[in-house]
Amino acid sequence: MRRLLAVLTVVGALSLLAACGSDEPETDTSQPVTVEIEFSGDTVTPAGDRIRVAKGQEVEFEVKADAPGEIHVHTTPDKTLPYDAGTTLIEVGTFDRPGVYSVESHALGKTIVQLEVS
């Protein structure tokens, strides 16, 4: 009888653990990740934030700027994405390899965001 109770206790505990699932939030990969970027003079916002992106999920930048410029995405190969003064929507595309990809303004010497692809 004690052995049966012990087995049932272990099975019950394992069932509860399995039901808890993962701490990772569900990601809706059907919607693009839109990163809002604002350039004003020699400042850029965000400034080095890390943004999670699912592998294969579309990424786009909505850039608001007081002057034209370029954004660099450090992938293989690197991407140079120009933007105009005003508001520009840039379709970056998808990332097929997990990793962290830096997005920078070389003119300002600043990291804008890091895309964490998993």
C-alpha cells in the first residue's frame, strides 16, 4: 500500500510539472516585429534595447528622423538601410539563424537595438 501511494505521489507531481509548461511567452510569428526608432540631432531612441524575435518572423523599422541617414544591421551579409527625413517604414526581412544581431547608427557610433532571434 505504501509503495502504491509513493508511486501515485510521484506520478501526480510529474503531471503537475508537465502542466506548468514553459515560462516563455507564446510568440505570434504571423505579425511582424515593428521597432520604432527616432533620430533627433545626435541622439537615437531606443539606445541598445534587446528585442526578442522568433526565427523566421518579419522585422520592420519605423524610423522618425530629422535628417536622412542609414541604419546598419550586422547580419551575414551586413545590411545598410537608408531612411529619409520624416517617417520611413523599412522592411528588414526575416532572420533564419538564432543569435543576437546588432542594429547600429555608424554616423552616431551608437547601438540602436539588438535583435535576439530564437
